[in-house]
Amino acid sequence: MHRKFFKELGVKTRLAAVVLLCLCLALPALARAGEPADQVRQSVEEIRKVFKELKGPERNAKLRAIVKGRFDFEEMARRSLARYWKERTPEERKEFVALYSDLLENIYLKKIKQHEGEVQKHEEDKVVYLGESIDDTFASVRTKIITFAGREIPVEYKLLRRNGKWKAYDVAIEGVSLINNYRTQFSQIIRSGSYEDLVRRMRNKQIAAPEEKTK
């Protein structure tokens, strides 16, 4: 279902997802935006500067550094693995988080390279800030992207506060959650094989992006 959904969104929307996942979270500088939105916006400004001024390996290295500073990969990995997380040893969890972060970075940096021209077009997308809710250490920031082609895409960012900093642990595009997508894929691999099969696929980079077919 999720795979079909992303295919139907088309190349432009998938590229919007690429930019979003690489933290090109284009939140506007609104005075009424709260702390979560404001911290994400700071990363946006860094990302836009990187895209305009750098290319190649140097740009990728900068993007990775910014992404690691804003995304909570441990929380994303835990939620994506769901009930299977509890069965893992501390060493296995550490390895899984490392593999998971590397998976996301490699998949989406690769897509940016493949679609360089269209990604540059998305730098001028407009974003409307719709609202923000905070519940203790959790927050949700709702936005709507208006692409250069005129398409409107609702996007919700879910964040967790750690050590005074808000970090994203999920992005939902038109109601489709990144975490839910990988949770479904990981669960299918484990049920049909084993956790070791999942780790092997991740090591060999055989985990599909949302709109791709699993190898």
C-alpha cells in the first residue's frame, strides 16, 4: 500500500520527500512559531546555504552533519523495529542504529545526486506553517508545501526533545509516515526470515526506499 502510494505521488513529490528527509525542512521564519519549529528552521537555513554553495563530496559531508544534528536516529530505529527492538541486546541495538542511519543517509543522498536538477527546483518551494502542538517532550509541526509546479503537499514533522534540543523522529507526507513504511518492511523481512536476515540486507544496502521495490 505504501509503495503504491509513493508511486502515485510522482517524481516531484518523491523529490520533495528526498529534500525533507535530508532536512530541507523549509519552515518559514514566523514570529509566532514555537521552539520546535524555530530549531528546525535553523537547520533549513544551513541546508539551503549548503545547496547553494557546495557540490559533490563536500556538500554530502555537510548534509550528513546537519542531518545527524537534527534527526534522532535511535528513536527512528527503535520505532521502525517496533516489538523486535526489545529482543535485541545493547550491542545489537547499537549496530542497528548505525545501520539504520547509514541506510537513510545513503538512500536519500543517492536520490539527490540522481535528480540534481529537480532538487534545485524544489529549493524555491513555498511552505505554509499550519500549526504546532507540544506535549511535554514531544511536539508536532504541521506545514503545507506548495511546490514550484503548484501542487500542495501536507507534511507533518514529529519531534522529541532531548538535552534541550528538538529532534525529528518521523516525517509524514500526506498522512504517510516514514517510520510506518520502514516498520512494515522490516517486519515482513523478519517474519519471513529472521532479524539476522534484516541486518544482512541492511549491511548489503538491500533495503528499499519507500517508492522502490525491495531487492
